[in-house]
Amino acid sequence: MAKYYNTLAKEYDEKYDKTNLKWMRKIEDLVINDEIRKEFLVLDIGCGTGEQLKKLKNNHSIGLDISLEMVKIAVKKTNKFVVVGSAENLPFKNRTFDGVISFFGALNHVNLNQALKEIKRVLKDDGVLIFTVANAYDLKWIFKSLRRKGIKKTKKALKNKKGEIVKFIDGKRIKVKTKFYTLNDIENVLKKHNFEIKYTFGANITNSFIDKFIYKSFLKSFGSYIGVVAKKRKKRRKKSNK
């Protein structure tokens, strides 16, 4: 995975141009503004070239990415502290952060159970977790797949919830494996790790201004990305038998 993103880094901002992702970023901004307070210390997992770190300029925030080349660009763009590391083995002490964010499907590439275990470890009690992952039931992708590959292969892909992202950089084909999730999958795994879900949302549903009005509606289940705002529950003290 690191090799893929190291190669992609120099063209990442161009390939994921802001105009193409405008309304997805608008939804991310809405959620961040609603849930992340100025006094929070925030960790951005899979920060890439620093898009969200720039938005957190008024917060104490730290970026983390698996790609050294991405990290170099993020540091230049944001002047924030950014480290190379994996979501599955976070290089931070227990209960360090008030908030953890991860947008644009960074968690699709990792063992989600292990990542959530680590996120829970570094979050303070009542700490906020916000993330989005690529949606298995993305309607735009489903219609495109039906046209290109037919019903049989599309059904198989929906069942397996696995795939590859393929890009061409300097004429070279690069790829990385990825997983897809449904809202039900995300809700179940968060409950397993004892997170309290505040709400779920969708991003890039219509890729237009309409998304600002429907991102929490039932249509969220069919966006390109599905997201969640959750809170780390405090540990209950065991009652004394005395």
C-alpha cells in the first residue's frame, strides 16, 4: 500500500482535483465544524497531502499517513506535525487525542477491527471519532458496473466487498487492494468496540449542492462514501463487593 501511495503522491492533488470532490469535501467540512471543537487535539489518519489538516488550522492537530511521499507534501502544505505510520499500529500513547478523523476511505485499506482497537486506545474517554469509507452500495458505481461488466460480475463484487484501485502514473499502471463496507457493517463493528454512534451520513451521493440537504437522510446508504460520528464510551467502574 505504501508503494502505491508513494508513487501516486506527486500527482495526487491533480488526480483528485477539488472541483471533482467539491461536494464531498463540503459534507466533510460540515461534520468537522459540527463535531470538532477548537480546543481539541486531533489526529488525522490517512491524511494524504493534508487536505483536512489545512481545515484544522485553528486546532492542535497531527497527521499520519502510510506514505512518506504524501507526508512530505502534507508538511509543506500545512506546516503541521505529520508522521509516517499505520492505522493498525498508531505511534501514540493511550488517551492522547480528543478527536480522530479519517476521510476519503483511508480505512478501506486496513484491518478495520485492528484500526478501531488502536483508535479507541489513543482516544480520550468521550473522544470523538469521525470517518468515511468507500460504500459497497454506491449507486453510481453499481450502474457503471452493470453497464461495463453485467449483472453476474456486479453481483459477485457486491457480495465479496473487495476490489482494486488502479491508476496510471507516468505511463505505469499501479494498483492497491481495497475493501468496501455497508452502513450495517460499520455500525456493527463500532458496537463491537464499544463506540457510541451519534449519527451516520453519506458523502458524494449526487455530487451536487443537494448533498448538503440529504447527507443524513436514507439516501446516505447509496453515496460513494458512508460516514459515522461516534464517541468512545467511558469504561464503567466495577462495583466493589465490600
